Amino acid sequence: MSRRILIVEDAETAAATLEIVLTNIPDVEVARVRDGQGALEYLAPESGRAIDAVVTDLEMPFVDGFELVRRLRGDRRFGRVPIVVVSGSQDPRAPERVLGLGADAYFAKPWSALALRRKVEELLNQTRTS
């Protein structure tokens, strides 16, 4: 059974790199949107779409990553979906803030492809068994 990861990233190169890394996880398919607003539209109840994990940037136009995490955690459909943040934020409080909102992991750019893949895979496997 295929698991779907939603990548939320406004920089095309970063989104493409994330897609390459994450599609190497067995039984994973990836969907991409450019910002938090696009993610909320993609996941709107009427879309009928389900996801198994979200990998998001923080600094994006319209709806930023902080707001996206807050809104996903406030939606019962996504309350337990793993959320991994990958960000180049210069705010030293960003990791603490986003983890406090309910993100499961934070990776500062530049990030390790291997470490990110392992963490996402671990979170997907934990969700599958719980």
C-alpha cells in the first residue's frame, strides 16, 4: 500500500531535491505544492485526499509553515500525521516554536538527505503501527 507525502516548498530546487530523497522510501508517492495555502487547498475536506506525512518549509508566501502546522494540528483528520519541517530560517527560536506547535522534527538547511529520509521513514513506520 502506497503512502503519500505532501511536500510544501516554494523553492523549486529544494522541492525537487526533497522529492528525490523521499521517493527513495519504499512504497511512497509524493505530491508537491508551493506554499501553505496550496497545502490547505490540496487537503480541503471536499478534495477527499489523504496524506501520511507532510514535509514543509517555514518561510513561504500566503500561509507560512508555522500557520500550516498550527492549522493541520487543529484539524482532527491530520492531528496525528507526521510533520517534518525543513527550513533555512535565521530565527534561532524557529525550531522551538514549530515543535511547540506540533511538528515532529526540524531540519535546518542545509540538511542531510540521509538523516531526513531516515526520520521521515521512522515517523511513517510509527504511524503505521500505532
